[in-house]
Amino acid sequence: MDDMMRVMAANWWMVLLRGIAAILFGIVTLISPGLTLFALLMVFGAYAVFDGVMALVTAFQRRAEDDRWWAWALDGVLSIAIGLMALFWTGATALAFIIWMAIWGVIAGVFRIVAAIRLRHEIEGEWALALSGLLLVIWGVLMATLPAAGLLSLAWLIGTFAILIGLSLVVLAFHLRKTNAA
């Protein structure tokens, strides 16, 4: 097992936390589809900042072993930026929020797919990382193409994809945990 894989396997719990956070975000969204735009911005903003911090921690842990650690860092910075916009620019329109989330989903999804392809020979279960990336890309494209549907109707879409992405990350975390134990 190379150093990059060792770092990922040793920190499998961070992937698990990211997955759990996505699942919790999805459940809250599905349970209360009538959330106001302000409340949804707060919940999404907190999730995106947490996800970004976890991605940055991963990036800096991989810095010594991986010359492409910057991709994780960029994912983290993008997530933190979108989260802070959601938390502090609450006067933004629902359309702008949908477009921000769509852009984040597509870019973060592409980074995850690239990481899965790069790690396909190094980890078992890389498909879970690729699946979370694919789901993020699909989610982002759907968000961008359906803005007129309104934020309330998209709450179900947001919640469903957040849960699916979270489940993919949880599966990946347990594959990494198994790798770490070996």
C-alpha cells in the first residue's frame, strides 16, 4: 500500500463523517420541504462549510505523498466559499442559490470522479467515490436546468441526492476502514 492510500485508509472516518453529514442534510430537507429559503441556506451552508473543511484536511494530509493534493484543496475551498455565501448572503435570490449549488455540484463531482479514476488500482470500492461524484454532477446539472421549478419543489431533489451521495461516501469509508485494518 502506498503512502497516499495509507493516509486515506487511516483517515477513513473523515469520509464517513462527510457521508453522514450529507445523509443528515438530505433527511432534514426531505422531512421539511416547506423550509424557507433562509433556513435552507443555513442548513446547506453549514453542510458545505463542514464538507469543505474535511476536504481541506484531506488535501493537507496528502500533500507530501500526492502531487495532485491541490484538487482536494480546491474542492474544499469551493465548498467553503459556497457555504459561506449561503450563510452570509441570505438576500440572494433563490435562482442565484440554485445556480451556486449547481456549479458546486458539477465541479465537486468532477473532482471526485477524477480521484476515483486515479485511485482505481489502489483502493477497493473506488466506485463509491466515483458514484458520489457522478451523483453530484447529475444533481448539479438538474439544478441548473430546473431553476424555474422553484426551491420548494427542488427540496425533494436536493434531499434525495444528498442522501445518495452520503450513502456512497459511507460505503467508501467502510472500504477504506477494511483496507486500514488489513
